[in-house]
Amino acid sequence: MNIPKIIHHVCDYPNGIPGFLQELAKTWKDHHPNWEQRFWNKQQMEHFVHMICADFKPYYYAFPHNVQRWDAIRYLILYHIGGMYVDLDYECFESFDEVLSRQDCYIVTEPAIHAKYNGLDIMLSNALMAAAPGSKFISRIISELKTQDQASFTDFEIYKTVLNTTGPLMLSRVYESLKTKEEVSLLPADLFMPLTPGEVALALQDKADEHIDNKLYGAYSVHYFLNSW
């Protein structure tokens, strides 16, 4: 496998990572015992940008919202270090060792209902990604962050601004611009992000029905959509 065995989490929690998120992070180490697990706080992220990605500093600090920096840093980490990036509100059920053994870049897709809501056939997510250092697709993402017209999104509410500039809609835009899609492998939502936010809410309240149980059966992971911004 060309992808380094490192699991990265971005965790800007000045008072410490909440207990539930710590439990979810532990599931990734439990299923990947021979992988290193790194937790990136604000100081570590900024140090990384200053020392390793100095050319990106003007763009990093120009973002009006912290969440855009948290998005950007995950692409920079994957490009320069490689490994698997995972949001802290993600639970792992199975090892990804075999899943990540064939390509140099993997991106999970959002549930179909999210794509449909945004007028897309496929919508990529940046909550779960894996890449080898120097990945061509991750390089394209970073180039997009440097060259896109940020001003064209300033009239949007913060959620839409983030989606379009550093989040899933930006990722999907870069993916659709590819002449050939071979440089990235998509991990299907059915196996890696099987539940919608509404279904997650029911599951967390112990109200999961047979339909939800069936969607979780055989899945490698589940995203809980616990946005902290």
C-alpha cells in the first residue's frame, strides 16, 4: 500500500476533545492497531503551514472562517504526509487495510440524497479521505483553493460558503473537471457513509428501525454529522 499507515484527525478543542468523540476516535485505532494516529490541534496545524506549506500561508489566513482552515489543512496534510484523514464524528466498524490497497487516493461519497439536493449526480465528502503523499488529485484540490474566486461566494451563508470553497461542493467540482477519473477512487456512501443526518439522529436516540439496521449491516464506517461550526 502506497498510503502511509497514519490516521489524521483535526481537533480544535481548547478544552479537550469531548468524551463521545474520543470514543469514536478509538474505534479507528481499534480496527487499525498497526497504524499511527495523530490529533492535530490549532497550534500544530499553524506550525505545519508555517514550516511545510509556507507558500499556502497567505491563502490559509485569508479564509474568513476557521472551518475553511480546518478543511484546507486536511488536504495539505494528505499531500505532504499522506495517510487517512477522518472527521472525529466518524465511527469505524472494519479495517480499511484491504480497501486502501490498490489506489493512491480515495474519497468517500455523500449519501445520494445530499447529491440530489445540490443538483449533483455524485457528491464527494471531505470527512473521510486517504491518499499517498504527492497525490495528483489532492494537488488539484490545493490548486483550486489557491485559484478560485473567493469573492464570488461571500454573499452566501457560512454553510454554503464553506461547501463551495473548501468543502464537498468544491471537491465535487474538481472531480467533475477531471478528463479521466482514474487518479481517484470513490468509496461508496452505502458502505462508508450509509446514513443520512435524519437517520443518524434516530440511531443516536436508540430509535433505529429495521431499515436503518439494514443500511448499517456490512458497512465499514458511519458518519454522525455532528458539525461543530
